[in-house]
Amino acid sequence: MTTSAMSTPEAYAPTEGIYLTRDGLRLHYLEWGNPMAVPILLVHGQRAYAHAWDPVAQELRNDFRLIALDLPGRGDSDWDPGKRYFISSYCMDMEDLVQHLKLKQLGVMGHDVGGAAALLFAARFPALVKAAVIVDAGPATEPPTPGQMRVASELMMTPPVFRSWDDASEFLRDQRPSASVESMNIRIRNSLKQQDDGSVVWRYDVAGLQEARNNPAARIDLWPYIRSIQCPTLIVRGARSDYLLPDIARRTADSMRTARVCEIANAGHSVWDDNLPGFTREVRAFLARLL
């Protein structure tokens, strides 16, 4: 596979921006849709990037203003020398972006660790957040769910370099066997880059994320925050997900003031990669009533 085969589809055509966080990191974001609509801040998962939302943005951009953040260490954002790849830090990064864009009210939508950050953000800024969509994410459990253990294992066993695009593509496809060709091409394009010697390396801070995972500062008990969330919330889980289990999803929703759970058929943890129409149908219907 060559990089020339992976150009960004013109249909997505987001605008791009950079802002400076309180820690001095330059973070990158993308924006689609109607600038006059209520904004929705999109926060990706642990090993993802802002462009992971491309398929979702293509479906929702006519109805909403969508703003997708590259978390530190991913995409086109700076890597953090301090390796503070924590949910609490991501929440502050979201706050800095909101202040940079002078947003007064918004929705938040996050997947995986981005969903955990969205929960924390909604709890900390109730006057800002009108609605939240939490995608296959929730508080950490003890013991971890099978999916949480699998994702942690995948991260810790990720090789730093591949001999070729084919080797790198095969590695990613083995981890996401049910993802669409389009989603896989987006993942390859935004996760990897070629070096002068022909080898392929990650575009995200693999070593930093591996180190941060073992840092006690990365751990946070979300339950007290979840109980304080005031905005209407949709908790979306893939019906085949082993990451957010049904009982945890229900307990999370029951702990909140106005929340409900919906399951997307034929989908695992990477919900919209597996079933984009089902995912966007539920999310559009929920947000259209509130924003």
C-alpha cells in the first residue's frame, strides 16, 4: 500500500485549526458543518485521532457543527514531553479548546477514553454542556472487562516499527477484522507514516501512552462525577462489545439524572466502524431533540 492511495476524500473537507493549551502544547482540531449550529465537541479513543470521526461527520455535518480534537500525542497535535496522557488532562485540553473557540453551549461526544473524558467534562461544566453522547465507554471496573484487558494488551504489545505498509495494514486489520474498508483506510492514513528507509512507524506516541498507562495519576474514579451530570446523555454500546458490558452501561445510566442506553446491532467496541448507519441514526435522533 502506498500513501498516494490514501488521500483524504474531498467530501469530508473539514477546516483545520491549532490552539495552545495551558501547558504550552499545540493541539490540532478539525471542524465540519454549519458554523451557526450548536457545536458538538468530538473526542476520539486511546489510539485514535480526529479524523476517526470522518465517516460520522460525513453523515451529521448538514445538521450540526462538529469539532474533532486530536488529543495530545495523536494526529497532528504535539506529543506531551511529560506523557500526561490522562483523562483529567484531556478534560483540561477540551476546556482550553472551548475557551479558544469562545463556545458558550455545546454537546460532547466521546469514544473509549474520549468518552470517559466527555463524562468528566460534562460533570465539571454543567452550564456549558447541553447534551452528551458516550460511545462504548464508562468508568473503569475492577476487575477490568475483557475488552478493557484486550485494549490494554494491544497497546502494550504494539510494535514500534513495521517493514512495510502491508505489514502495518495487516497488523491493524487483525485488530479490527469487522471494520469497513473505508474506516480501515482512514485508520491507516492517520495512524502511520513512512520513513526515509521505507519502514513504517506510528503517528502517535506509542511509548508515551504505554508509560502513561502504568502511571497512578492516570487512574480516576468516575462514579462521583457521573452521579453529578445534569445534561441528557445517550450511552451507546455496540451490541457485541466486550469493552462496555450491558450491566455497566445500565448502572452508569441509572446513576445519572437523565440518561438512557442504546445498543447498535452488529457492532463491537468500534461502533461506527462496524455499523455507521445504525450509529448515526441513533445519535442524530437524540441530538436533534436537544440542540
